[in-house]
Amino acid sequence: MKMILLPAGKATGEHVGKKEQWLGYLVGPIGALLLNAVLATYLNVFYTDVLKLTGVWGGAFLMAFPIVSKVIDAVTNIVMGQIIDRTRTKEGKARPWLLLSAILLPVTGILLFTVPRASVTVQVIWVLLSYNLFYSIAFTIYNMSHTLMVPLSTRSLKERGSLSVFNNISAVMVSGIIVALIFPMVVMPALGVDQTKWLFVMSILSVLAFPLTLIEYFYTKERVTEEIGDSEEAHPIKEQLHVILHEKYWVVIVLYFLFYTLGSSLKNSSLVYYCNYVLGSYNDGVTQTMVSVIGGIPMGIGIFAVWPLAKRFGKRNVTLAGFILYAIGGVICFLAPKNMTIVLIGQFIKNIGGLPCAYVCAALFADVLDHIEWKCGFRCDGLAISINSVITTVAVGVANGMLNLCMSFAGYKAPELIEATGETVGYVQNAATQNVFTFFFVGFEVLTALILILLLRYLNVEKNIEREQAEIKARKEQ
């Protein structure tokens, strides 16, 4: 697929430079990743508390809609993967699509919150359409292109590790500061359940994605794609499927992403409810901030600590050890879910354990893609990343559907806006509803951490990766 008249990128060196690290992999992704992080935590709150859709179709709508939507999203992921594999431009095969996503993200992000004050049927249709325009089209195009930037940027393990860290500073640290600090302390108490205020704030976040995504485009470079050039045509999807489905490392890392995404999605979706109705009181401006910040302090420390440890002991080994701590921290929280001190201690330990996953996972996935190329003689980037995205995308939908269904069955009562004062009042939830929030926020991830520990034992792709990369280089030179 040919794309013409693309503006030239600013990253032109043979090796990754400082501007590329800071602008292309830290500053640029902030817009889209921040918008996605806010939506992951608060979009479901908008549906349950502002639009009050929890009881629609006896609770079936908010259970089925995210699952069905993510299945649609999964299909578009596969299509987008094939489009990327067949794209041939001087600017690469994935980067050009960042330009399109820069336009689509703000438009569709705003549409999510412009739900008309009309009948339930009209609102349901609007929610379905706007959700899929954002996630199945706009964010799919961005996320698949963005995810391939680290694997396609360089073959250097050192540069790859550095870019993985910078990339995840955007996803974990920068986005986390706003989601964990500013939103629960300032934004959410001010928004309440006033839809006009929600639309204003979310529109600002959506528009911010446009210039920052352009920065990501201009300050990234696909050196691996340039190295291959036009010598490699896209192989038939059947052949690529046979290769990746018979590659144990790829199967393991996809299962890893599946269970990690399922656990983290349930935690993120239930965070606001857990802090409002179990650990603290409705929009108190303190509880969610304490949980997010105290638990998230290790993420700042990890910028300096994780990569040196990964270089010395291996990315897989450090990540495996981390998930042991992750499980221990989760157990501590689950033992006393209404005790602030105990929960904060557990969250702190848990997030120390989650550091390796946050900062080195992209580099580990890149190693798997290189191993596949060494083994079969061609790259399967688009298909590999699309199937990975399909599985993790459906996991997000399943997580949201599980939470919403359990909330409906347990008898969740949405907060109310007092017209006379403009204040929002939250109800005290019954014991069953509180148990739902507790299990999904602090209990479920203990189970997923144990599964991840088991999976990581089989992901020893690093053992021979340097030799395999040298052989790939030798083949290209011949």
C-alpha cells in the first residue's frame, strides 16, 4: 500500500538520538496515552453515574456492549495489522498511520461525551457508535502504530531498552500523575455527574492528543524497516499465522498480555468505585489520591532502577521476581480492604513488583519479534501485534462487562445531582456491591500474578537473542 506526500521525519541518524528519545518516545505519546488512561478509569463512571445506564435491559446492556464492541475492535486490529504490513513508504510502514490517528483521536474522543439528552434508546445507540469510532478505529490505528515503534526503531538491545523506558514513562508516570493526582483531588469533585462539565474537560484532553501525536510522528524512525527495504514482500497471512502460532515464545507472551490486561483492566475500572464506596467516601478528593500516589511512588523510582537490573539479571527474570512481590502486595490489601494503612502498604509493595512489567515489557516483546524473524526468515510484525491486540482488547471488554454485570446484580445505586445546589450526592452501597469492588480491585490481580509467574518461566527468549540478531544482520549483508 503506497502513501504519498508524507512529511519527512526529524529523526535521521543511524542511531537513536536524544531528541528522538525525549520527543518521540516520551513527549509525543503523552497525548493519546493520557486520553486512553483517563478513559480507562473514568469512561465507565460516565456511563454508570452520569448517563445512569447500569439498569438498562436489566443490566445486560453495560455487560454486553463492551464485550461486543471489543470483538469489533479485535476485527479492526487484524485489518490494521495487515494494512501496516502492506504499507510501503519512505517514512516506514507504521509511522505514517500516526498522522491519521492524530486527526481521528480528538474528533472521536469528543464524540464519546456528546451523548444527547434524549431517550434511552437514542443514548444507547450513541454510546455504541461513539465508543466504536474511538476504540475500533481511531485508537486502534494509533495504538498499533505506536506499539510497533520500539521494535522497528532499532535492533540495538541497549537503545531498545532505553526507548522502552522512555515510552513507558509516558504511559505510567506522566499519565499516572494526572489520573492519580489531579483528577481525584480536583477534577472529579468538580465534575460530579454534570454532563456539560464532563464534556468540557474531556474535550480538552482529546484536543491535546493532536499536536502531541504529530510530535511522535516527526521524532521517530523505523530503522529496521529501512534495513529491510523493498526486498521483503508481505507474506500470505496463512503463512504468517502458521509461523507465529507455532512459536512458543510468541504464544507465551500473548498469554502474558492477556492475563495482565484482564487483571489490570478490572483494577482500573473498579478503582473509582472502590475508593468511593469501600475505602473512603464519595469523591472525597483524598482516598483515590492516596491509593494511586502512595502505591505509585515506586513507578518514579523504577525509572532509574529497573533497566540496570534487567541488564544484569535479564528482563524475564526481573519481571518474574516482580510479580512475586505483586502477588504478595495484593494479598496484603485483600486481608484488610477497608483499612487505609494496610491497603497503602500493600499497594506500595504491589507497585514495586509491577515495575519491570511497566518499563521493560516492550523490549521483551521486540526480542520475540526478532526471534521470529531469525527463525522463519521474514518479519510478521503487523499480524503478531494485531493478534496480540485482539486478545488484550477483548480482555478489556470482558473485564468491563464483568464489572458492570456484577454491579447491576449487586444493586449498585448511582449518585444523584441536586439541582438546587449543583452538588452531587453519593449513596452508601450495600455489602454485596462493596464486595464486588473489593474483589475486582485488590483480589483478582493476586490470581493473575500467579498465572504470570508461571508463564514467565517459559519466556527465555533473551538467552540467544544477540546471536540471532547477528545472524539476521549477516543474512541481510549477503
